[in-house]
Amino acid sequence: MAKTQLDARVDEDVAELARKRAADLGLSVGDHLARLVQDDASGLRARAVEAAARFLAEHQDVFDEAEDAQQTPPGARAA
């Protein structure tokens, strides 16, 4: 497949994140961005976000209990 060069201006912190993540994945920045665009266009990213939202909704009580336990002062549960 023929390659086309794109130019994009992003904040330096975004560019650094892109470089680091691409390196973590063993990809060039261009290949990493191409993969992100393909995932987004195919709906993969949207389905993943929806699945995460469902998971959080189904298990919210567990997260609430853990948060409440962290906010209880030390010794408050001692008999």
C-alpha cells in the first residue's frame, strides 16, 4: 500500500506522549497514529469505551466500598 505523508501540529506534550507510546509498542509514530485512526474509524475504540462504562456501572458498589474504606479514620472500626 502506498504511503502518504501527513503534517499535523500538536502540543509538545502530546508529541512526546505519541513518541513514547509508539516506542512502547515497537512502532513508528506514523504507524502508531495509523493504528489509532483505523481503530477509531472501525468503531473499536467506541466499543471499548462502552464496555468499560458497562463494567463500571455493574461494579460501582465495589468501587464505592473501597473508597469508603479509605476514608474511614484509623481506629474507627476498632471495637
